[in-house]
Amino acid sequence: MRSHSGERPHQCEVCGKSFFAASALKVHKRLHSGDKPYKCEECGRHFRQWGDLKYHSTSIHSEQKQYQCEYCGKDFARKYSLIVHRRIHTGEKNYRCEYCNKTFRASSYLQNHRRIHTGEKPHQCAVCGKPFRVRSDMKRHMHTHSRGRTERPMNRVITGKKY
């Protein structure tokens, strides 16, 4: 009955986001902790949710790609992946940002964009704790630690002057 009343009794103590179900809060907390208990046996990538691992396995590692783009011939294992991909060709953008009205092909693109407005940075570097808005930015940052760097490289400005 809670879902009809709008009540969200399970609140994250880190960011304050609320959920209908305790299980949803448990999964959400993994954003802050970085815990990814589900591992892909094919490539070693880890996931926060079992469903994300399942989606990854069928869309990345599956040999059965029964959905084909009629515009470019690219094959997909999942129908939804084809639907989102097809929007590249059609220009269809069904997801609109309520802050700035920018439109996107996929809800996940909108979610990442929305964080510009909200300031949310759910992806945190496991080494130094620096937060990031987008997972790929955090992954790129992680490489700075794996190269043995301990400090940021100096920014250089090229002025064209000879010294």
C-alpha cells in the first residue's frame, strides 16, 4: 500500500535519498560504498546488481545477436539496445531534462546529464575518494593511480614564446 501513498520510509543516511523498499536502499548504498558483489566470469567486471550482470552478459558476451539495425546492419543481443541505437539514425530523443529542456536518446543519458544540475556525484574513486558524476570519468581518473603517480601533472600553457 506504501507505493500508492508515496511513502518512502527507507532513507539513505549518506545522501538522503528515500526508497519504498529496504532492498532498493541496500542496492543504492552500494553506490556510496563501491561494493559490486556480482562478477562476470567472462571478463572479470563487477556489478552492483545481479540484473546488471545478467544484462551485461547477454548484451556483451552473447554470441546470439538476433536484432539487427536496418540502417547500418549492427547486431544486438537485446531488443532495447537496438531501439536505443536506432535513435542515432532517426534523431529521436524522447527524454527531456526538466531543468534545461535538453533532450536525450536514452533515460540513462538523461540521468547522467541531470547530475550537472543536481550536483550528484555517485561514483567515487576507491583510492583517493574523489567523487564523479559519470562512471567513465571515474574510471579514467583511476588510471592516474595505476600509473604510479602520486600528484597531479603540472598544467602547461603553450604561449609560443621562446625562452
